[in-house]
Amino acid sequence: MTAPTANPEPAARTARAATAAPAATGRRALTRLRTLGGSRLQQTCLLLLVLFVLVALLAPWLAPQDPTFGRLGDTLLDPSTDHWLGTDQGGHDTFSALIAGTRTSLAGPLAVVLFSTLLGTAVGLFTAWRGGWTDTVTGRVLDVVFAFPALLLAILAVALFGKGMTAPVLAMAIAYMPYTARLVRGLAVQEKARPYIAAYQVQGHSALFVTVRRMLPNIAPTLLAQSTVNFGYALLDLAALSFLGLGVQPPTPDWGAMINQGQAAVLQGQPLSAIVPAVAVVLVVVAFNVVGENLGDRLAGRDS
């Protein structure tokens, strides 16, 4: 008489149902992502960001004049058909410099957000998966980095490696990394407790496969929302650095540097060369914050 064998079909169905959960969650998140919509303010901010991105991409073709070429005889001119926003004290066309500065002013924050997001995501997933003393030690290290303001680290990087954008961008990416790492770590700990993670482990999948291919897509929408907000803050910090003369160096156009160079023009009754880039910085920072918060609310299932 042979012993009865267990039917493996129910267990297989349970494992398949558990591993299908992350895919369904990812689809729901993408559906929410497509329905950004929101109020008039949110739609306006989104369109404004799209406009600035297009201007940055098409800057060489949109600028009516060479923004790096100035004539001493054209200093501080009033707005005219030749110079729509007038000229600065170096004789540069303010409108052309504003358009060309869009590219440099957005490229720096983009690099900061990309580097900090990649590094912070790796650290957050690793600590959440390992747990224990690894999580504790990494958390203390992140607290130390978190205590230093991003702008201060950027100034220290300039003092060590010289003026420009490379050193400040890398320093600010390290300063912004703890924000992303903490967020990813918290979300990953929640995901790790879900049944589909145990199902993948039982099936013999590696930790790298589970965290990157299955866990990360479920936390990616929230991570995207936080990165959008971080972009605005990084833009503001880099503009402040250029305003101090430590970031982008003339004659390369940059909004922060334009504000710095336009201070003297304000005292001489020609404020446009300083006011216009300042307004551009404020608009982009506010737009990124509004879009980022709206995106986070919608992905979390809250009405905005």
C-alpha cells in the first residue's frame, strides 16, 4: 500500500498569485501616473515645466543673438526690437542669455537628482534587505551626511577642487542622497513584509532579482515624486552657488550668474537683467514643487 502524495497544485497557485501582486501594483501606480491632471494651478505648472524643458533643448536655435558676445556700446540698453529684454552691463542680450541659461540652469540639477537618486536607491534597497547591524550602521552614516547642508558641501567642494559645476554637482548629489536613501529604505521595508517577497524567495530567486526587478518597480512612482521635488531644491541651491560666483563661470550663461551680474544694473535703473532670471528661478522651483507634491498625492491615492 503506497502513501498518498501531496497535491502541489494549490501551493503553485498560491505562489503565482503572490508573485502577480507586484505587477498589479505597478500597473495601478502607472495608471495614477497617467492621470496627473489636477487643478488649474497644477496643470499650469506642468505646462510651464514642459515649456522650460523645450526651451533648454532648443536653446541654440531659439536665442536670437549670441549670448556670450557683448558690445561695450550696447551696455544697459532699454528693451527694443533688437533686444527684447534689453542688455546687461556687459552689452549681452538679456533675452538670449536667459534662453541659453535655461540649459545650464536645468542640466546641473538634473545631474544632482540622477546621481543622488541612483546612489540613494542602491543604499536604501541594500540596507532594507540586509537589515540588522548593516541597517543600523548605514542609518548613522546617513544621519551624519544629512546634518551637512547641500550648499555648504558644495562650497567646500569648490574650495578644494576649484570653481565650476562638476565638483558642486557631485557634492550636492552626496548631500541629497540621504533623502532618497531614507525614503527608499522605508518603502522597501514595507514591501519586504509582503507575501510576494517570501514567494519569490521560496522559488529560489536571488536578492538582486527580487529587489531590483520586483520590489523597485513598486516604489518607483513615489521615488519619482520625491525626485521631482528634489529637482527644484537642487536648482535653487545651484543658482545660489552661481550667484556667489562659485558655480558656472562667465561668459557661460546661467540664471544665478545673471542675477549676480545684474545687481549693478539695478542701481542704474535697469533691473530687467537681474529680475528676469530671478523670476525664471522662482517659477521653475515653484512649478517643480507643485508638480512633485501633486504627483505624490495622486500616487498615494489622495485627492489634490
